[in-house]
Amino acid sequence: MLSERESHRRQSFCWDIPLFWLLLSVLLLVAACVPPAAQPTQATSTPPVSPLIPGSNRTLAENRWRLVEIQFHGEDVKFDSLAPVYFTFWGDGHLGYRTTDCNATSFTIVTENERHYRLTPNISTAMSCSEIQYSQSSGIHRAVMATTEYEMEGNQLVLFGDGVRITLEIDNPK
């Protein structure tokens, strides 16, 4: 026979299990009846078109641009181990550059307003790059990311921003 203590413990245990399931069921029912918090919605508007986006400036998309010079924080950025470096603008709002045998990088152009943009990096390859090529490619990448505006000067395109100036020149294959 069971002692009085063991009997009481078994009865208590038997009551604890149904009580647990009852409390869990009530908790789930209450949670199911509470509507989820609505996420705030943002006003939908058409972002302004940056002049850098080739859809608004056909000259950008219709030409291949060769890198001529980069000034970044008062210093020349070297790219001689990668030269020539070609920039391309796509009509869907992307900018990319490629080197002869080492690297290709692309960016998405994000419109800030009609005069300013910022770039977000997309993909980058670094196949068969030497240490110097990788270093110079990184310098180009940092400078390009720092640009926020542009201007056309004849057959040259200048990308610039705070402490950066990148000069590109039309260089289409013949």
C-alpha cells in the first residue's frame, strides 16, 4: 500500500497536469483573440528621378566611359595596374565598372533628389587579381562610393562628392 505522503503526491501530480493544459489553453485562446498590431504604412510616392539615372540622360547609357583620373581626399588614386577601366550606365539605374582582366563591380543608383544620388554596392568579382590590382580596385571602389553628384563637360563625365572627383571620358569601341 501507498503511504499517505505518496498518495497525496500522486493526487497533486494528477491535478497539476490538467491544470497546466487548462492554463495553456486559456492563454492560447486569449492570444488568438488579440488582433496583431498593424504595421505602419508609408506613403507611396514616385521617387524623383536623378539625372544620373541613364533613363533620363541617354548620353550616359549610350556610351562607354573610360576612367581618366581619380582625386580622393586630395590624393591621386592609382589604377595603372588595372587600366583601362571602363564604366557603364544601365537604363535600369545601375552603374558598373570593369577592368581589363581582373575585376568587375556594379552599384545601384539610389536617388536622393534631382541633383543628388548615392550608390549601394551590388556585386563585385576579384578573379585573378594581384595584390596591387586588388589594392587599386579597392581605391576605385571607395572613391566611386563617395560620389553623390555629376556634371557633363563636353565628352567628359565628372562624378564628385565630398572630397572626391572622378573624371571619365567617352571611349566607345570602333
